[in-house]
Amino acid sequence: MGKAIAIAYLKEGANVVAADFNEVGLEDLAKEVSELGLISQFKAVKCNITNDDDCANAVKVCVDTFGTCNVLTSNVGIADDFSLVEDITNEQWDRLISVNLTGQMKMSRAALRYFVANEIKASIVMITSNAAFESATGGPAYSAAKAGANGLMKAIAYEYGRKGIRCNSICPGPVMTNIANSITRNEAGVAVHLATGYNAHCREWTCKPIGMADDIAPLSVYLASDESSFVNSASIIIDGGVCLG
């Protein structure tokens, strides 16, 4: 999803710094960007968003390379194994919250420190999840972290809107991404998961059962742009109608 968003930004003429812990993924993205003839607008940097110094460095690389930074798109997500709340371990919980919520805060904080100090009119676009609203679509730690990220988004929108810094979130439903490859499955939790209305019946009421990364990228472009100047503190669901259920 982050790859699709980065390429969409580049095609709109933006300069992009892609920050990721996965160096192989960054190399693959750089190759695709080069093939598109957009490599002069692109820079990659390894970044662990749970690390304060890495977050600050990602912003610095952007400023040093392109002269400024005025958009942060924070697209991070790891999944739990659908363990029931009674079964989830402290380690599972802490890991999900650390990456999916605290990581969002640390990356946003690093960007905000630059925006505020330099009086930058900016946009922060957080990618969260419809699991923030329809918790049955994710495990308990995942759902809690994504709901927390939406709360963080609203706090940022309120605190910094007067400074010309907007913050909104995109809340995708099921999208074909690499996250599915990393999920292990707690059988008891999966049984509950598959019994929910969404999982049992989504094909009956959604426009399509699963989205693609390119379904999410255009909204990110809009929220990052001046065309959305009147949009602040919005959590926008893109899930084909899943949350209607």
C-alpha cells in the first residue's frame, strides 16, 4: 500500500522519501521508480518507526535532499494472530501497540517538530484500518492500535490545525498486501473471526470482497494536496461497504 501511494505521489510530480525497515522492499520500489523515469524525485531511507532517531533522520533526509518536507504519509501495519483477548500474550500486545500506534506517534512527532519550527503548512495522512470501527475485521491488539491511531490523528488535527497543519486518516478494509503473509492464526480466534457478519457475508453486500493498493492511493493523493484544504480530522473508510454490515 505504501508503495502504491509513493508511486502515485511521484506521478503527481511530488518528491518522495520512502522510509521503510524492509531494505529489500525499498530496493524493489527504487527499481520500479527508475523504470518509470522518476528516480530524480525519489530517495529511500531505512527507518524503524519505533526508533526516535530513525524517525527524525527520515525527516532530515527529506529536507536535505529536496529542501523541505510538507507531507507525511504514515503507512505502517503488522497484524496479530486473532488470539482472543483471554489468550493474547503481553508480548503480542506490546509489539502491536509499539508498531501500529506508538510508531505512528513517533513518526508524526518527528514531522511535526519540523513543520512547527519552520512554519510549514502541511498535511499528515495516516493509514489506519476499518478495524478501528469494525473490530471483528482484526484481532484485538490490531483493532485497539488502529482505533488509537485514529484518536491520535484527531488530537493532531485539533492541536495543529490552527497552524495550517492538517491530519486525516484513511481506514482501509481488506486489501491485498504483504501483511497477509506474516499472519499466524490462533484457531479459536479465527473461528470467531470467520463467524462475524463481515467475514461470513461480505461478498453478499460489498462491491468487491477485497481491495487493491491502487484503490487506496488516490485518496491519499487528495488528502495530501491543497485540494483537500477544508478536510481536517476525518477518518475515511475505504472498504467496499464492509462497515455497512
